[in-house]
Amino acid sequence: MAQLSFLIRDAPDLPPPPPPLALSRRGADLRVTGVWDAPLAAARADLAAFLELLPDDHPVVDLLTGLGETAGEAARRLSRPATPATALHARHAVIEGRVWVRLFGLYQMAVPDLVCAVEPDVPLAAVYDLLTRLGAALLAREAGFPDDRPVPFGYWLLGFGDASIADDDFWGLFREALQSAHLAGAFDDRMETPAPRFVIEAATPDEAEPDKWLVGASRAARTFVAQARALARFDAGRLSDAPCAHDAAIICDRFDATGDFFAYREPPRGDLDSGWRFGCLAADHVHDESTTRLVPLHQAAGRNHELVQYLGFPPGWVVTREDGAWWVSEPGEPNGHEDVASLAAPPWEPVDQAPDDGAPAAEEGA
């Protein structure tokens, strides 16, 4: 089911729209709304055809994303396949020292909007990047993210909770803070019905009980920042293929994330393969099926906050840790370059002792 709504400023007389579109007039403005039991693309095409009845330069507002544009621009945007840039919109506010970001526009797929909370030290651009990735994943899925399990996304697992984790006083404050960032009244009746879902981060990757969730996505955003900076230091392109924490990795039986080792990424062999392979540096140790095993990536890398910054490198790159230093080799180059800046921006503190399942510990205060 898809849901779309536009406000036509100083609306001229228009013929009755075809169902399921409906018109309602408020002063000189006209609101056109439709709820389709059809794919989002079909709903967008119907609305685009109706907006084409207006003069090309007539002002309209997309009430689901807060986007003000001309009727011609809106019709052309709706005629193209939906992307996060054309279908979704985000706004942020600082409430009691914490940054809150809301992703608007998911109503187009009958999905509640998403709200993400992060610590003040997390770069805002990284939070918008995280929400853009989440929006893109939702647009590409036939169904929404599951309610009962965290979703592997980037290196960290993200789960979703509803607004019941916030009391009425907080929700009123949140609505008031975000309302000032939007067009007049556009979201007033959409702030709570249905309530947005909070992006929450599981305390450990293998546990999804609500009382073990932490509000916020600070670790995920910090991890994206560290990975993007590592790629930039070696001119390795933009971060586009960060592996998921539950993707598979192959490790040597002597591998220790806190010691010396080498790691390389090869093209994934399937949807659940990260492509990462980890081995020891012992010259007399052969890495084959008898000395390696398959584990979740978080079990291989969760104990080392420095290693995680390299996991966004594309296939072909090699990372080596030796005598406390990090060496990075680009595809086809036998000699590595020392990463002297690797200690500059760890995304989170390492785990002192690996838990039984190899999962990283929770982030305090997130």
C-alpha cells in the first residue's frame, strides 16, 4: 500500500481527479491525497499525471517529505524511480544535548518514519548518511525491516522500536523541536499517528530482547566515519560496500584480533559473505580447510576497534597488523604502506575480554 499527499498553493480550478485521488480545499490551497493498494511506482505515476494538469511553474508542496517545488518538477520527480534523494527527507534537532534526526517520507510505503538519536560527538553528516542508507534499503525491500530482530547494517546491527520507549512529555518536546524545521503545519498531524519507529542499537549482536536495546545509533555512525576516513587516506574510493556484522568471514585457528595478523577481502561468494579472510603471520602455518573456520564478522573483528575502520575497503585490499603497526596494500601491490593515522579516530573502545559469543560489548550511554 502506498500513500502520497501534495498541497497545491493558490490552487486553480481542476477537474475531479481519478480515484483513489481525493481533493480537499483549505482556503486558497488544495490538498490532493491518495492511498493506493498498488506498488509505489504506480502510485507516483498516477499523482504525476494529475500534477501535469497544472502550469509547469505552479508551486506545490510534497506533504510527506516537506519538499517545496514546482508542479513540473514534482511531476518529473514522481515519474522517475524512487530514490532516497527524491522520495525521502530528513531533519534534525538538538534536544537536551542529544542530536535527533527524523527520516520523513516512508509513509509512501505505509511504513512509519524513522527517528535516530546520536551522541553529540557523532558527525551530523554521518548520521544523515546512515539514514540515507536505511532509506535506500527500505525502498529496495518488498517488506519492511523485521520487528523482532536487529538488522545487520554496515558493521553494527540496528533494531527498531516504537514510541512507547518515550513518555508523553518527551514526545511533545520532540514534536515541537522538529516542527520548527518544517513547512508550516505540514507534519503536525503526522508526528504521532502512526508513531515513528526509533532506530535502536542492540547491546550485543545476538540478543534482541527490548530491555537489552540502547536508544541511539552512535556506534554505527562512528564506524561509517572511521571507515570513510580510512578509505580517503589511501585514495581507495568512497564507502559503498561496508559489510554487515553477521556476514560470514573465514579465520585461521590461530587468529587473534588483538595480536599480529593479516586480513584481505575477496569478492563475496554469496549474499551472506563479507569477503573478509583473516590469518596469522606464522610462516610455517598453512591456511586451508583444516586450519580455518567460518564465523560471523563481528566475532572476528569485535575486539579490535582499529581493525573495524578497514572493513569498508573493497575486494583486493590487504590489511596487516605487525608489531603494533598497521600496513595497507592496494590490489596487485605486494608492498604495503604504513597507516600512521590509524589511531587518530577509533570509533569505539575495544572489548577487554571477548564475550562467550565473540560479540562486542554495549556502548555506554548510547
